[in-house]
Amino acid sequence: STKARLRRGKALLELGREEEAQQELQRVLEVDGAPEIPEAKRVLACAQKKLREHAAQDREKLKGLFGAGPGTAVETTDNGTAGAGAAAGAGPGTTVETTDNG
């Protein structure tokens, strides 16, 4: 029933499972004349907003991890070996920042 799908969509949204919530709410909207459609639209808009926010947060977290090239700072350990930053694709001409952890 559309009422059950609406409730499921709301619950999934509360659990942080926005993609699944979006799918359930889309199914509610597919039923012509369902009295739950206005509320489903409202909850779907919230789910879509959260998905966009999470995508923006993910982009920010991953910013600069891929395609590091010339001019990229790479931290090295006190024994002179490259740290995790070197594995991210730092190539020749890369600026190396050495830190002494001891």
C-alpha cells in the first residue's frame, strides 16, 4: 500500500539510507490519486536534499586525493621515506615536506 511505502520511506530517511528512501517514495508517487502523494513529495525533497549534501561532503573529503602532480606537498617520515601522500600519484617535481616526528 502507498501508506506503508510512505512510512517505510520516512523510516529509511531517518536511518540515513537516503537512496532507498528515495526509491520507496518514488513508488508512492507512481500511484495515481494516492492521498499520500503530497507528503511523499515533501519527504522525497528532504531525501534528495540530504543526498546532495552528502555528495558535496564526499567531494570535499576526496578533494585533492586523485591526480596529485607537480607542486603537491608530500609529507615524509623522519627516516626519509615517503608517507601516504606519495602513493596518491605524486610525480617528479613534487614538493616534499619533511617532518621530524621525534
